[in-house]
Amino acid sequence: MTMEDGTFESLGYCADTGVDDDVLQWDQRADCEVRQILDRIADKWSLLVIALLDKHSLRFTELRRAIDGVSQRMLARTLRHLERDGLVSRTVHPTVPPRVDYALTPMGATLHATIRALVVWTEEHQNAIAAARAAYDRRAAAEREAAEREAAERAAIARAALPSRGSPALSGQVVS
Amino acid sequence: MTMEDGTFESLGYCADTGVDDDVLQWDQRADCEVRQILDRIADKWSLLVIALLDKHSLRFTELRRAIDGVSQRMLARTLRHLERDGLVSRTVHPTVPPRVDYALTPMGATLHATIRALVVWTEEHQNAIAAARAAYDRRAAAEREAAEREAAERAAIARAALPSRGSPALSGQVVS
DNA sequence: CGGTATCCCCTAAGATACTG
DNA sequence: CAGTATCTTAGGGGATACCG
């Protein structure tokens, strides 16, 4: 059985609260349906599959080869999910070497357009993001270094203040 | 140390291949930067944070309360990531009860707009998706049932064909 | 208040092997 | 070829405890 499904018992259906523009409402809804659908769409492989299928339909192995890095299991899983969601269609040709073609449904095609916008955003900002990361890391490194220097200094002071002989009977050894 | 980071050693930088429209190129790039950024954006909490911060800046605990379900650890992690990527800014007020405000950077704001498009898509299609899922599940259930009926029939036939006594010495029991 | 560090569990996803 | 079944592992993410 197992079914490896989920989706059903997660985050019980929360009735749509009408067309409310409030952002708080947005994330409320995000918690119910949007979140889940988005997670599926944006998962590791779905995007790639949708991207590839936008040009023309492909068979299983063609997708497998095109994606490079996806395991058989993950590709099958991804395709079944997308099929279940009505985003890709699966047509089996009962030939001798079995042939299965995957294609985008009309709905899948509209999703592709939307996703494309996100990808474009990412492409446009990837340099800015890389720069921000570099800056952040530089700052973090500087801070860490400063902290270490300070710690060393403190240790030196402690050493100087202590009597030449080591531990005075109990407690206090090197001090952290 | 641990740092719990990653990001660095994953998927070495792949130089941008110019502005090529080919879809194959798209997913190639998706494998390098887009994929990773998208994963961050679409992760369990980032979306919510960005959504909330779009209205006005918030402090840590305000976000914590607003999101409901997020652990301290995850919220902190998410915020660090978003800060590192230059999507949210973190300003510390050195008051007696320390106060830290988080806000969207300009880049974060543009991302919000883009994400919003995706959310709108999801909202517009969630009914269609739900319907597709229901249809798929119905089909699957029907198929499974049919398979079970067939199996039962086959078992009945096997039982009838077999002599009243059980396994004939070696091999062939129920036959697959 | 605003975090970081630690432990620990559980699921997602890769590798492998088998089936129709 | 087009999958499913099984095993195993990395890391996402919660709970808890402690620092500044």
C-alpha cells in the first residue's frame, strides 16, 4: 500500500475566504493550497520537466537523458505528480517496445509562462544576489576574525594577571 | 563551526551562456543558479516572510507570532538566508530590550511582485488542479479495483484447477 | 528579546534490483 | 523501454537548553 502520497491528510482544506487582497490573507491561503501547489511546482525536477515539455512532447527516457542527474525514481514520481495535477498528459502507445509520451496540458502551458517570469527574475538578479552573498560573507568573516582577536587578547590579559604557577588549588584552569 | 551552510560547494558556477532563448539552455542554467535561488525562495517559510514584510517591517517575534508554526530555529535560519541574499535587511536597535527590525530590500520587493504572479496563477487554477487530482484518483482507484477483481478471479481458477491437496512437491504454487 | 548550539527524528531522494 | 519495490542515507526541521 504505502502509496507514498501524503497531500491528503496534510493541512486540512481551508475554505477560500473570498477575494480578499490583504496580505495576511495571502499567507493564510498560502498555508492551505498555494503552499502545497507551489512546493510541487518549484520542486527540484518539476520545473525542468515543464521547461523541456514546453517545446514538444517527450518520452520517459528522453526526459531522463535530457535532465541528467535525475534518478528513474524521481522522474517517475515527478511525472506522476504533474499528471495527477493535470499539468502534463501521459499517452501510452501499445507498441512492442512500449512507448510513453509526456506533454504539457493547456494548463501546464500557462504555468510555464508564469514560471518563466520567475526564472527571468532570477536571471536578472542573480548577479545582485551573488554580490549580496559575497558582501555578507565578507562581513561575517571580518566579524568572526575580530571576535577571535578579541578573545586572544582577553586570554593574554588573563595569562598575565594570573600568578606564574598554574591552578590555585581548585577550579579555574585555562578559563574559556 | 558546522555553519550549516552548503551553497558553496554545490553545483560549481556555470558561466552565463549569453542571452540564449533555447529551452535546453534554460534548464541548463536552472541547474546552476536559478534552481538554487528558486529553492530558497520557494522553501517552506521564505514566501511567508516575504509576504509579511511586504506590508511593513517587523521584528523577530512579530514574525514568529504572525507565521504560527515556524520554530525559532527555522525563522532565524530563513531570515539569515534572506539577509545573505540581499532580499531582507536586518537593523539592530541597541536598546535595553534589544530590538531587531526586518524589512524587504528593494530587490526583495521586486521579488515579491514576481512571486505574487505565481501565487495568483495558483489561486486561479487551484480548482482545476483539485478537479484533476480527484479525477486522477478516481481513475487510479478504479484501476486498482479492477486489478484486484482480476487477481481474485485468477486465484479462484487456480484453486479450481488444483487437486484438493496442496503443493505438488516442488515449484509452482499459485503462479504469478 | 533575539538569537545560537545541541540533540534527535523523520522524510525526501539516491542507488539498486526486479517486472511487464 | 518504462516503470515499481526495497534499502539506505543526508539533511530538513522540531524541541530543548543555553547566551548576550
